[in-house]
Amino acid sequence: MKKYYYIHTFGCKVNQYESQLISEKFENDGFERTEVINNANIVIINSCTVTKKADKKCINFLKKILNLQIKQKIILTGCLAKNKTFDISNISTNIEVIKNKSLLFNKKKQIISSFYKHSRAFLKIQDGCCNFCSYCIIPYIRNVSWSKEENEVILEIIKLVKLGYLEIVLTGINIGKYQGGLSYLIGKIVKIPFNFRIRISSIELTEIDDKLIDIIKSNTDKICNHLHIPLQSGSDEILKNMNRKYSIKIFEKKINKIINSLQDVTLTTDVITGFPGETYKNHKETCSFIKLIPFSKIHIFRYSDRKYTKASNLIHKIHENEIKDRSNDLFKINLIKKKIFIKENIGKIKKAIKLKSNEALTDNYIKTKVDNNKKYNNCFFEIKITEDSKI
């Protein structure tokens, strides 16, 4: 008799990668994956707790499952399962909580063989963070530093490329802290003699050194010309209170070096609005600084209070309505930034891969519609950027 598992993933690329590890473990144990929850013998929830909104999504999903009155075994794992402020017994005593997610992985090695329903493969090379930004709960949840062995990274990329994945996204909780050096690892990756490219996921400004810039510049055929560099605030006062390790002057100087070194580089970023004590003046400083830097896209996050973090103990919390208004200001700037970026790229020919959504994804992170033609499958192709493209 066949056994089935159902898995639902919340959160970041690292979580998505780890869900693939979990899936392959269950399949090696004789299970088959199902997308119909009532057909599953085991239901696995891989959770996220980075914000209150993330908590709410996970908890609501758990309640939805319980309302179905299913008899299957339910497992909760992931970051919410490790959050000390969350008590699963308040929802149900019938849910098994596995705080150590690695117990669900196969053996000790974290290597995947495929990436379910994805056109690109995410590859986790690092875990753990000790930056302790004052707003962030992740260093309390993922506090064990880990880096994948270089030879395992190489073998995993080769395996995924042979399966047809043309783009590999290197990811981690703090990818720039890869033991041995991210630049060194990428220098090894670009020597792999296959036709593929890598994309570097979110990386801190302080982890971008001259070596990394030079490697990207010298290997545009293998490394996407795109960097996602979190800013978080354009106010020195708020950056200090956030325990970020740079000033806006340092940030601008490094960005200018990147722009001058990497022609047509795409820069995306994260910004948090409504941090405790953020005055309207601080907010306007952030808006002005964002306008100054040639970001093509801004991911905007409303401050979310996380218990045990230093920011949760700060006074002068910003009212939710004010945070909403400030985020709207940033959304307007973001919309203009995206339009300018696309306009600057209209007519350019870019190397792209086809996504499952029948869109082409360029190396500089632009999505353009393509027809559902098999000639685009499993190969790189050139595409012209049009005015209906997006980022």
C-alpha cells in the first residue's frame, strides 16, 4: 500500500531548500508526494517566524488543517517551532513539534537531487547568523554556524545542472559568512565546465569585498549581474539603533564602487519602515537616500516586534497607521524606481532562461513574457526587453 506525504513551506529560499531535503528523505523511505492534503499519511509544515505576519500565516494554516479534522500525523518544524514565544499546545496537542529540522533530513549531508516544481534550483551553502541586528529574531533561532563543504557544493551543482537546471541560486542565512570565503567558493564554481549560471542571493554590504566584485566582473557568463544588498534604513541614527555595521556614507561609497566596476549591474534591496524611535525626519532621510541610490527594486517591510530582540525593549513604538503611511511613501518610490529601470533596459538583448510561468528571466533579474515554445526549454536564449517587462 502506497504511503503519501504532504509538505507546505513558508518563508525564505533556505526553507524551500530544506523542504526539498525533507521531501527526498521521505521519498527514500518509500513515500510519494501528494498535493491533496486529505490523501497524505503525514503532513509536514516547514514554518517561518521572521515577522508576526509570518507567524500568523503559519498558525492560520495549522488551524485550517485541524478544522479539516484529518486523522493524519501532523508535523510542525522550521523556525516557528523553535520560537520560545510560541506554544503549540495552545492550538492542538495532536501536532508533533520537531525543533531540530535536520532530524528530517537524509543522513548528515545536505545535498538535494532535484528541486520540485522550480525552474531554478536553490542551493544552501551556509546557515546561522550572529549579527544580532536589534530587530531580528533569526540569530536566536538559527544560531549554529554551518558551511557546506566545497566539494559537496561542486558535486551538487554538477548534479543539478545535469538535470537541466540552468540557474543555481546560492543561498544561506548569512551567505557572506561562508567559511573559507564566498569569493574563494565562487572562484571554484565558475571553473565547473558546464553551461549554467549562478545567482548570489541576499548578501550584506560588509561581506562584499574587492575579490567578489572582481570575480563577478570576470565571469559574467557564469555569474548573474545582480546583487541584493539589504539597506534597512537610510538614516544613520536608525542604522545605529538597528545594530547595522555601516553608515549611509559607507553604503553609498561601496555601491558606487560596485556600479563603477560592474557595468549594468542590477541592485535590489530591503528596507524596514517604522523601527521604534524612527521619527518622521528619519523616514524622510530614508526616502531621500533610496532616491539617491540606483536600486531597481525595493522590498519594503513594516517593522515587526519580535520578543527577546533588543528592539522589542525600545520605547517610542510607531503606531501601525503611521507605519502604513510610511510604507506607502516607500512603495511609491519603489514603483518609480522599477519603471525607470525597465525603461532604461527596453530594447536591450539579454541572456535568459525560461521559467515555468512562461516568462523569461534575464541575468539582471528582468522577467519578460515568452510563448510556450519548447525551443526555450532547457537552454539559454537571447531575448529583447520590452515595455511590458517587469522586475
